[in-house]
Amino acid sequence: MSLAGTALLVPGALLTLSAPQLHSLLALFAGTALAGAGFGAVSQGALRLLLPPAAPGERAGTLAAYYVLSYLAMSVPAVLAGLLINLYGLRTAVSLYAATVVLLALTGLPRAVRPSRTA
């Protein structure tokens, strides 16, 4: 599930990146839908990895920590994007933001594909 989600983030970010240059609302919506589906799949995959090993009494705390980190992971880039818009304009900010998402997804994709080693 995480692998498919990571793979969806790349075309989603690229479509979102192309939308302002193409003046295409369809590209914006399609890119947002793909990226949202990818993010949802990655989130579900992460929860499926985190929660089962946690003891029943630790699951609530684990889930709370996961959501705190998730909200930070979503809010900090949004604040940075707002700062970039003020400094460089919308097109440059969107380009930098999408390029960062693509680079991070492409960096994580080989690791997700590689079989895990258990000791």
C-alpha cells in the first residue's frame, strides 16, 4: 500500500506543478486527487506497520504521536510554502514545493521496493 501511494505522489506532484504553467484547472484537480490518494495510501501503510507491534495499552499513545507528527509534517511545509509565495511568487513556490515532493518520493521509492531484511 505504501509503495503504490509513494508511486502516486510523483505524477500527482508533477500534474500539480504543471497546472499553473498550463493555466489548467483540470491538471490542478487531477494532480491534487492523485497526490491525495497517494498520501492516503502511504498513511494507511504507515499505520498498518506501526500499530500491530504496539502493545494494546500503548496503541493510543502511538496513534496520538503518529497524528502529532503527521500534522507537523503537513503544517510546516504549508507555512514554508506561504513564505516562499511572499518571497518568490506563486509559480516559483509551487515549482519548489512540487520538486521537493517528487525528489523525496523518488528517494523513498527504491527503499520501499527493496525487500526488507529481518535479523
